[in-house]
Amino acid sequence: MSEIAAQRGVVIGSASRIGWAVAKGLADGVLEDYIERTHVDRMACL
């Protein structure tokens, strides 16, 4: 019983770690895209 619970904990832990990595990657990508767009808009305004 406790072995199954431990395995489940490991699976959930690694899944959440992967989720965090994916979320961080998406956030970084969106942020870079936004910075590029606003930079281009600023250049167009100048």
C-alpha cells in the first residue's frame, strides 16, 4: 500500500515538475514575443 502511494507521489512530483517547466517555457516565449512586438511597434512609431 505504502509503496503504491510512494510511486504515485513520485509520478505526481515528476509530472508537476514537467508542468512547471512547460509553463515556464511558454511564459518565457510569450514574454519574448511581447517584447519583440512592442520593440517593433516602438521602432515603427519612431
